Amino acid sequence: MSVLWQRVRAWRGSMPGGSVGIRLAVMAMIDAVGTGAFLAVSVPFITRSVGLSEGSLGLGLTLSAAIALGTAIPIGILADRIGPKKVLVGVSLWRCACFVVYPFVQNLWQFLTVVCLLGLVDKAAAPMEQALVGQATATDDRVRVVAILRSLRNVGFTVGALLGGIGLLIDSRAGYSAILLVNAASFAVLATLAARLPVLSAPAKSLRRRFSVSVLRDGSFLSFTGINAVLTMHMTLLSIGIPLWIVGHTAVSSALISPLVAVNTVLAVALQVRASRDTDTIAGAARALVRAGICLAVCCLLLVAAPKLPVVLAVGVLLLAMVALTGGELFQSAGGWGGSYLLAVPGEEGVYLSVFWLGVAVQQIAAPVLVSVVVTSGATGWAVLAALFAVCGLAAPLIGRWAQAQADSRTPADPSLAEAT
């Protein structure tokens, strides 16, 4: 028992952020397990238990996404006034209440009401969690902490999916409802833990100050957000692009898709922290995005080669493509986190990070259409996408220097930092 305790203490001592880092890790795991379980049963619950069509499901998710895009910036502005911790607690309690009601949905209008209510805060959680890490941990630790949290989230999603599998095996409304309530409970626990989390800094602005949206005039930050959003297309390549390419354009069995996704998950969990090294400066974050762009470009070019090869060689090339994709994912995540922290104006981190994550949200809406066009276009489409990734990655250092110059010229007396537009 004493040996186990010594190991726990050693792990605690090696965790960036110390005890606060451990609390954040626990929060990330609980959130991911609940979300993973919900994602596993969400579609069967709506289509089988509620009896709605796939079109109705798509309508609800589209409306929810549209609402989420409209509320992200106002919630970020609020976080700069009262602090991301309070906002995250409120968002978690709101989501908890929605998922308590979710099992009682009986028709289309009730479903639309619940998902639209969820949409009000759907894009607020991620930037609030990132902003909270920035307030609760030292500057030198925050990117490493976020990297560890992302690794743990991947583990948590897997555990949650297995938990959701129990509901799928039961395949009844009661089973699905139980999983939905587990997700609701996870948000209640998350709110409790977030409320008790100590912070190193608090928002200095008063609610009486006028709201600022100066981020919408910050060209360097918006450019950084844009190239990061393009590079996050690795998510859509993993979930849509590569599976469609394998099934429709290669002689490889579709059974290979699951092992390739497993390779991505294992590498992401094992290497995310390593990939985040040296991204605590603008130059370091830019270098990570350069690597991300190159890795993703290589992935696209490898995919072009796969259909022309015998099955055995094609499998090897697809494996290399997945490794390159994972490298792009790891470097994009690390560079995006580091850069978004460093480029945000002090005191306005909430709205800046909300805009940063809004870029990711827009990509998630547009990328499936773009990737489908790429797959349909064949080699030409993949080549164009490879060029896009490479250009965005190589543009990162230039944007970083632009942002650094703006930061160096910025002074506390600058009225644009304190007054509203």
C-alpha cells in the first residue's frame, strides 16, 4: 500500500500544475467519459426510441450549430468580466439540466427545443476550459497541461464509448435514457469541481466597463485563427476523408478503417505531450504549425498513391498516411494552443479564445463538404488540399512575427485595450 501511495505522490509531483493540474485532469476525464457515452447512443436514441427520421436529426443538429456560432463571442466577452471559472460552472449546469430533460423527448419539437438550448452553450465549453487552464496554472505549464488533458480526453472518449456500448446492447429507451442521465451527472460533477478550482489570476475588468470586441479588428489573431482552422481539417480527414477514399477508390478492405483509427488514437495519447514541447513561445507555436502543415500535406500525397498499388503495399502506404495525419493533428493542437494563449490580449482571453474556437467550429461545418469534393475529385483534389495545408503551415511564422510586432507596440495606455468599440 505504501508503495502505491509513493507512486501516486510521484505522479502528482510530475504533473504540470501540481494538484491543480490533477484536478483539471480529473475534470477532463469525467467530461470525456460522459460525452463519449452520449455520442455512442445519441443517434439510436433519436431514431429508434423517439422515432425521428435522419433528416429531422440533421435539422436539429444544424439549428443547434447555428445557434452555437452566434453565442460563442458573447459568452467569451462575459468570461472576461466575471471569469471563465464562473462561466464554465454555469455552462456545465445548463448542459446538465438539458441532458436531464433529454430522455423525456417524445417528438420533433421537443427534440428541437432541447438541442437548441444545448446549442446556446455548445461552443462555449472548450474556450472556457482553455481559459481556465490559463488562469489556474503557471504560464510555463499551461500548454503541457492542455496537452495532457487532450491525451486523457482521448482515453475518456474511448471509455465512454464502451460505456455507451452497454446502452446499445440493451437497445431500449430505458438503456439509452440511463446513458443520457450518466452524461447529465458528469456535467454536474464537472460544475462542482470547477467551482472549487483555485485560480492564480482573476478578471480585472468590471461589469460596468463597456463590452469590447477588439478581437474582430486584430488581423494577426484572426489570420492565426484562420490557418489553424484549416489545419484542424485533420479531424474530418480521419472521420470522413480517409474512410471514403479507402472504400471508394482503393482495393483495400473497409475492415482496415478501424485499425487505422486505433493507430491514430494510440499515437495521439502517447505523443501529444511530447509534441507540445517548445510551443510556449510564438516562434515555437509557429514552428509546430509548420510541421502540422507539412505532415498533413504528406498524408494527402500518400493517399493519392494508395489506389495505384497492390493491396499489401497500399495497406502500408495507408498506415504511413495515418501516421502523417496523426503528426499533423499533434502539431496542430500544440501550436494552436500555444499560439492562442500567447496572441490573446491580456484581460480579454475569454473572447479571444472564443473566437479561436469559433474558427474550429466553422471548419467543422464546412470541412465535410470540402473533403467530399476532394475525394470525388481524386488525385487533383488531394494535391490541391496538400498545397493548402502546406501554405497554411508555412504562413504561420510570418503571422507570428506580425502578431509579435503588434504585441511589442501595444502599451497598457492604449485605449483600444480598455474601451469598447
